[in-house]
Amino acid sequence: MTAEPPETPEAREPGEPTTGARWRTAARQHPITALLFLASLLGWFVGSYFYPIPRMLVFGGIAEGELWRLVTPIFVHFGLMHFVFNGLWLSLLGGRIEALLGPLHLLLLVLVSAVVSNMGQFVWTGSVAFGGMSGVIYALLGYIWIRNLLAPHPILALPNELIGFMLVWLLFCMADVLDFLLGVGIANAAHFSGLIVGMLLGLIFGLVGTVRARYK
């Protein structure tokens, strides 16, 4: 008996797109999500291989007029798993919002939640040694959760178990279990403030969506 030859690109079903083609299609359909993902990939490289972190990516800059630094820490990721975890959630949540409401809507959500979550982390800890997209991720989660309760849409529908897992994970991290067991620092204030601002934005836009649907 001979072994079957390994699957090759030629073994695809006729007309089935390649992995690269699927990625390009997804990037065209969700340009802001793709740009955020690529910026986070670059931020992972910087956060993992550069020390100190370049000034332009460190939170602060208000007195100097470098207002972009209120946002840029979201792109810095410390370690591959940090980037992968946030990248997957960004693709899942950001892609849904962008598909339904458009690139500009997602971009504004990200900018607002980035500023609020970064400022929340700084005010709570007094330190600028933080980074990552997690605060924005929790904002997008809170936005989808509340908005879809008020103005349901199939694209924004998330399993309750998924939402429950993320909320339990938030509480688990706030209990400092990971810090105690693994010495891993978690930006809990960014997560919590991101969730709150996302829920508030979801409430506002959900009510707007409800009113619009009523008068159509």
C-alpha cells in the first residue's frame, strides 16, 4: 500500500480561493480592521525587540502637543501571545462593526476607546509602562453587547457564552491571579474603562438605531 501524496495547492477545489486571496479579500472588505491588525503586528515587533519603547508609542505627550501618544500605546504588544490574542479578538469584533456600520464608525470607536482606556490605566497606576489593544477590545465587546440588545442585527449577534467568558476573564484578571502565579502584568484599568466606554457608546448608538428603525 502506498501513502497518499500530501495535499498541494493544486489539490484545491476548482475555483476555491487561496489563503492569500482570502486574506486580500478580507482586507479590502475590512480596511480599518486590517490596518489596526498590521499596526499591532508592528507594535508587537517593537514591544518585543526594542527597549526602551520609542517615545512616540509611549502614553503621554499632552504638554508637548504630541496628542497621538494618547492612542499609540494600543499598538504596542509584549510577546507573541499578547498580540495573537488581541489580534483574533480585533478581527472578530472589529470586522463585524466595520461590515455593518462602515470603516469610519469603527475608526471613531477605536480612537475614543483608545484614549479613554489609556487614560484610565495611567490615572489608576500612575505609570506609562503599558500597552496593548485589550482596552479597545473590551470597548468593542461592550459596544456590540449593548447596541445589539437595543437594535439587534445578525452581524452583531454574539453567543452569550462568549460575552460571559470575556466578562469572567476580566474579573479573573482583576483578581491579580495571573500576576501572582505567572508574574504577568495586566492593564486591568484599561480593560475596565474600555468596557464601560464601549457600553456607553453602544447605549447611545443603540438608542439612535432604535429611533431610526421606528420612524422608517
